[in-house]
Amino acid sequence: MFEYLYRDAGNFKARGELLLEGRLEDADLSLLHSRFENGEHFIAEQIGVPTLYEALWQQCESGPSEEMDHVWHEFSEVRAATAEDFTRLKLWGLAKDLRTNIVNVDAWKLQLSRNWEL
């Protein structure tokens, strides 16, 4: 499971999780942290991960805000999937493909984010 979140400037959060096939080992996680901005931030659109902006806006019954929203998603953790995870989530993809998407980022391109224009 790849767990991540979107946290706006007001510290309101929407959480996301991806059911992955395969494993990410400790060495992989160290590599990912080294690639993320400040060890944890990433542009979801750049690595093909579903964005969480809309989920947060629905939770807060709001819309995009120039004052509250930004481009970054935040890595939370990688963990083993539970039986419940397998019943409630569709397989998103391969762990190695997500790793490759992250490792292939030379520089985070803020303009790829839907929130770039805010």
C-alpha cells in the first residue's frame, strides 16, 4: 500500500492509498525519500498518482482557493496490504512501476499540477 495525502494551507487533509502489486523494500523507500522534495513532497500528476484536491474540496464543501491550495502532495508511508485492503480497493499497478515513475523525476515540475494556476 502506498499512502499519501494532500494537506492545504489550513491543514485540512484528504488521504489517498494505492494498492500495489509487489513490494518496496527499505532501500527503495530510502531512494524515494531522496527523490521527494524535502523527503516527502511530490507532484501527483508528474508520477501518475491520482490527485486528492477534489476529495478535499468535497470534504470541506469548498472549491479551489488561491489562499489555501498548492501543488504538493505528501508521502505518508508504504505498508503491507491487509485482507480488507484487497476487498475494498482495486489494484492500482505495480510497485516497481511507481518506484520507476518517482526515480525518473529529474526535477519537480510545479506547472504540471492542476493547482499551478491558482
